[in-house]
Amino acid sequence: MSITPQDPIEAYENRRHLDLQFLLAHLRDQRPDGGETETHAQPDRGEPTAAGPSIEIYDADRLARRLGHGDGFFGDPAENGGDEDTAQARQVRLWNRMQSDERGPWRKLVIPDEALTERLAGLDAACPQFKEVTAWIVRAARLALTTGTPLRLDPAVVVGPPGTGKTFYARKLASALGVPSEVIAMNLMTDRGAAFSGLAPIWRASSPGKVAKLLIEGSHACPLIVIDEIEKASPINPSETPENVLHSLLERENAARFVDEFVDLPIRADHIFWLATANSLDPLPASIVDRLIIFQVEQKAAEMLVIQKSIFHEANLRVGQCFAEPGMALFEVTARHNPRTLSRLWDIAMGFACEQGRRHLVANDVRKAEQVLLAGKEGAKRPIGFIRPAERG
């Protein structure tokens, strides 16, 4: 029996009705008496357009009440000694920008078409070692295309050794999906996850987290957020770890009511595409692993050669495709470097080639580029200060 594709407009209206019922139920839960909550007509800014349907990522009426000093907001930033740089003043300026945004609270969803599925399938050419991940995403896109519904992807993690191109793949995926993207490096995170949840405006340096910023400032309700090396967080206080906020963000029901500490308004983060990378899942709590679809990636010489060439072509494109593609001998020289290093290596090597008046690369260009990168790393290992360490006799 053939499946008749659902009309995208009808699918959107059905989803919008369900969203409204969900919101009303949530608001009733917030009433002390559990009674019915008044609803307010929303401007008809969310009608589907040629770019696809949209959803409201925050409650515009609640935002308006905040700016009117209702709904639990205390104080007036204009009364804070005239200091326009107080955290509270910056919070109110953010609210004002949100209210004056001509898009209102509406952000786009991804409705797959044949062109999108072809772009996704094309990822295999540049990143063949991720073919299982790509196949999973393509199936989800085919399902959405058949049913006329927005693309939904459960949070996933790609596990593999360093240098397999996990971050490179994530960047290619965001480009294929046509959505904004952000990489959050967990190995740099020493707090309880302010990069995800923001900091409350009681601190002078507080600001929104990257999740809220992407949704508020971006075009889509479904950006791609890459959690790089998800297992390597090292919080100063072991009782306050980034995993605490991830428990909510990676669970769709909770993410639909995500509250950034700085924005201080519920935001719909349940359509975000989450892709984590990891060298090992052993350090992660079982409760986080349980929320992720796991893909194992192995390092294969033939597939890594494809990645090497892809990274070279990207570097060459940045300089107007002025250089000829290197031969296999040169790729064998660069094979020991991971994709992150390779991107920098090609740029530096091209500079050395231009210095010699050439539009092709030779092994000496690569060796000189390696020396530049290595010298920087060796310099970082030297002690900082004016006193030399005592020489050994």
C-alpha cells in the first residue's frame, strides 16, 4: 500500500494545534489554583512561507509583561545608578531587541525536499567513514519528506579516536542542512555549563548561553550544536557539572521548556540538532549515554585519504583555487596529521609556495609548515617568566 504524502500546510497546522494545547497545559500547571489560563491572540506571523513553516520559540506576551515590569521582574535598570553596563540593563536590552525583532518569536524549521536529501547523501563522498551516521540522517529526512513534517533528529554521539574528522564532518553536516551551527568544546568547560545555560544577571560578566543566542539571533529553531569531546569536561566543583544542564537539553520534553538563566524566559529548544563527539564514552554518566544514539567510527587509511583531499580542496577554495592538487606522495607526508591540524598546515604551506613563486606544493613546503606549527607547540611548553630553570650539571 502506497503512502500518500501529507500536505505540509496541513501538517504544520496540526503541529501548531498540538503545540498550543501543550502550552495551555503547561500554563495551567503554573497557576496556583490550577484553573484555566487566559489566551491572547498572536499576530499571524507564523504562517508557512516559501522557506517553510516556523514555530514560536518563546511567549511574546510573557516577554511584553516582563518589559512592563510584571511577571516576576523586579527593579528598573534605569535606576541602577545610571550604569548602562549592569547585567540587568543588558538583560533588558536583550528583551527589547527580542520584542522589536520583526520576526517576533517565530523561527524556521527544516522541511526536507529532494535537494536536501541529495546534499545529505553527498556527505559520503567527503566523509565516507561516517556513512552510518549519514544513512541515519538521510532516513530521517526521507521520513519527513514522505509525511510532510519537519526534520527531527534525536541527539547522537560519534565515538572514535582523535583525528578521524568528527568535527570536520559536523561542519559539513551543518552546511548540508542549511542551518546555523555552533561548536561547544567540553574540554574547555570548568563550570556547571554556562556555555549551555547562560549566567544569571547577578554577575557583571553574565550573558546568555550559546543555546539561547543561537535560537534568538539565528534564523532556525533547529540549529546544529556540536558538543566536541563531550566526555572531557573538568568542572572545578564536581557537584556542579555541565552534565546537569545536558540532562534537560537532551530530553525533548524538558527542552521544550528550557530556561536560559540570563534570558529568564522559557525557550523551545526541543528542535535543536545535537551531535556530540567523543574518544570514549566511559567517563560519561549512564544517564547521558542513555539519551544519545551512539555511532562508532574507525580510522581507515583509504577513508582518511578522502578526508585529506577534502580538507586540501577547502583550503584551496579559500585562496581562489590557485593551487594544483598534490600527488599521492605529498598526501602520504601529511597523513600523520589530524584534520584540525591539516586545515592550518595547508594554509601555511601555500604561503611558503607563494614565497617561491609557485602555484603547486612540494614536500619542503609541508615540512616548513610543520616546523611553524611545531615551534608554536614547543614554545607553549617552555616555562613562563624571566628566570631560566637551573641547568643540570
